[in-house]
Amino acid sequence: AYADWCGPCRRFGPLLESAVSQQGGSVKLAKVNVDSSPRTAVLLGVSLIPHVSVYYKGTEKMKNAGSIAEDELKDFISRVAELGSNHTN
């Protein structure tokens, strides 16, 4: 989740998009603008932006609120990609 006016979101967004694209399609990214979709943000439990929630088969498995360093973000997204490879169902 993000907001257009959020400086950390503007810096974090491109890093997140790059980290996701490096996974070769095994991770999908959906963005929610907290200003244009406030109800969705509330349903997702967003209280701090940028906010990343990871869902696998409809269940939240991981999340991160706030900006993190690029190397930490890449590690986080790599762990996301492993979710699918570690589950057979």
C-alpha cells in the first residue's frame, strides 16, 4: 500500500517493482493507493506506508510496514518467491 504524496513510497516503489521483476514471474505485485482505496487499506490492516502484505492461497503469510533497505527488500521478496516453491498445494 502506498500514497502518491508519500516520499518513502516514491523511493520504495521502484525498488519493490525491480525486486519482484527479478523473480521471473513467480511473485505478483498488486498496489493499493490508500487515498483512492481507503476501505481496502483498512481491510488489509494498513497503518503505516509503504506497506507490503504477502498472500499465498488467500492467506496472509508475511508483511512489512515501512521502508526497508534495498538488500533487505530483495531478501524479503526472495523469501516470498520461496513460499510457492516450498508448498505442493
